[in-house]
Amino acid sequence: PDWVNVVAETEQGEVVLIRQFRPGVRAVRLEIPGGVIEPGEDPAVAAARELREETGYAGDAPELICVTEPNPAMQQNRCWSYLVRRAQEVGPMQPDQDEIIEPVLVPAAELERVIRAGELNHALLLVPLLHYLMRRAGGKTGE
């Protein structure tokens, strides 16, 4: 299925990340929130839902950053990535039963260091984060 990723930025200039156990590598990983788009669900609605469920944060309407094809050699699905500005904590997290997630706020100015240090290695999460960093630097992406 298609899924969404969310880069959420607070008014204080922090990015809402999560620490989550990933069974494939048998380790906790730093990531951005995201998840599967439910059948018939609009990707932007799914982005807002996943952000709320995984972090307890909500913000402005999601803005499309990019759409990627995770593995077009063998799969037809897409990954929709959104930016949510003015994110703020609005209530408790509501993770899926099998998810163990911890929200983490990282200053946007530290994000490039986090990526270069190898603290965030998931390839499909790096793409929207790099688009986000280009936007912050004044580049036009996702348009």
C-alpha cells in the first residue's frame, strides 16, 4: 500500500522526530512519523492522522513535499511526504498496539548534523528531510 511520512516543525523551530524499534535491524531508530494510507483515505489526511497518533502533535494543514516510488522495479506503491508547520502537542499519543514510539524534538538547525552523523539512516525518510532542509535554505522543492 501507499504510505505517508511527515516532517513536522514547531513554532520554536524544532522538528518532531520519533524513536521506534525496528525489527528488521533489531534496533531502535530515529525517524520521522509516518504510516500506511488507509483504503480511500486522502494522503494529506493520513499524514495528519499519523502525526497525531505517533506523537500527540498536530499543526497546520499538511503541505506536500514530495512523492517517491520506494521500489519501482518491483512495486507500484508510492510514498507521500508532507510538511506540517506550527506543530504543537495537542494530546496523548495513540500508537498502534505493536508500536513502541518515543517523540523527540530536534532543533531544525541540528537536523543536518543528525543526518551526517548517521543517526537517521532510513533512505525513504532522508528524501523528505532533504527536501525540507532545501526549503529552509530557500530552495524550491515539491512544487
